Amino acid sequence: MEKYFDIFISSFSDYFNYLKGEILDPDWTNYFYWLIGLSLLVMLLEIVLPWRKDQKIFRKGFFLDVFYIFFNFFLFSLVGYNAISNVGVALFNDFLGLLGIENIVAIKIDQLPAFAQLLIMFLIADLIQWLVHIQLHKNPVLWEFHKVHHSIKEMSFAAQFRFHFMETIIYKSVQYIPLAMIGFGIQEFFIVHMFAVLVGHLNHANLGWDYGFLGKVFNNPKMHIWHHARELPDSHPYGMNFGLTLSLWDYLFGTAYVPKEGKNIDLGFEDVDEYPDNFWTQLKKPFQSLKSK
């Protein structure tokens, strides 16, 4: 137990020093400034090429979403997630050791060309996210947490990161073993992740893009706005267009739905107007709803 306690305690200072280094001593694989840079780039596109021209740049909920960006990317790890996940990884590895397993790497992709590594990691990570995203809509318990994201009433780039911290735990937990089995590298995964951030920003942005024929491969603003539609069609009672970066999975497995231009459709869910509109009440709301049930 002392080992795990030491890992837990040291994780706080380790992550604090990491975050301080990100801000004060950045390099080319710096999450902090890449996130800010990509956010400002997409925000500029919204200002220059807005799809809904009457939508305010600083729409209602904009600054809440900006706070979510920094909370879900950095502060959540600082206040405990990094420590808990490090202990979890140590426990998992020690459990494997009891079974005589040194690691679970099944395919050493680091021996493949860099492009092949990136492509494999990207496809596996995005497919897992697509599968998890469907469950966030179908499972009543998970849906209570996912409602936070769907409380958005106007689409804009920053809305991508309005989500409950439980989603981070769910996604990362499910992804850990498959990605560990291919022995992914942190630097390569950084490239995959930041590309996903950019596409996610664009998907939620006030931009009227569908990328032409590439819209059948990559998720896009005209497709993703239907994922946030308040009214769901009978053919898709749990939702549609679940792809985070790729639309490919939705077209392959029949969950794609873009019936017409969705520029001005109502967003949210049935009782979204009664849903909390500040950070702390949104964090507590899923737990309160589940407790009442």
C-alpha cells in the first residue's frame, strides 16, 4: 500500500511541475499552447466565415465552455485524476505481474513507419471513441453525464469541451488496454490527439462546411449539428452521427443522418431549458438525477 500511496502523492507535484513546464518552458509537443492556438484559429474562422451570421461571437455559455476547456484538459488532472489514474495503472501492471505477464503489447507498432503508426493509433482510438459515444446515449446512467455536453443551445468551437469529467474517466479507461496493446508512443499520440482536437473544434464551430466527398470520411459542422438536434427522428431514437473525428463509422454502420441543412435547428434535449447553466450545478446534476431515480 505504501507504494501506491507514494505514487498518489507524488503524482500531484509531478503533474504540477509538468503543467508549469508546459506554460513556462514550452516545446513543440506542448498541449497548452497548441490548444490555445487551435482554439484561436477556429474562433477566427467563425468570425470571418460565420454560418449563422446572427449568432454572437460571445454567445451565451461561451465563457462557461472556455472554462471547461481548461478544466477538462488541465485542472481535472491537477486536482486528482492524474494521481488516481497513475495508481490505477500501477495496480493493473502489478496484477499482470501476478499472472506472469510483463506487458500486454501485442503489436509493436513502433517498428512500423511513422505514418503507419499514426494511422493505426488514429483509427483504433477513433473507433473506440465512436463505440463509447453510442453507449453514452443508449445507457441511461451514462446519458445523465453526457447531458452536460448536450446542454449546448448554440454551436461554437468551445462547445467541444463542455462535458462532464466522468466522460474523461470513461473514455480513458476504455481506451487504455487497446492502446497499450499496440505500444503507442506519447509523441506520436500527441499528433493524433491534437488533430482530433482541431477536427472537434471545427465540428462544433459556427461554420457551414461539409468538406464535399471527404464529409463521408471526416465529421464536419453540417453533420455534427444534427447530433445535437433537440428532436430525434423515429429512425434514430438514441441519436445519430456519433463520430468524433471520423464520420466513416457512422456511414459504415448506419448511424449517419443528415436529412437537410441543419443551420437553424433547435439544439439540446427535451428538457434542456430547465438544465443548469453554470459549472458547479452541471457537475452535480448527473449525480443528483441518478440518486433521485
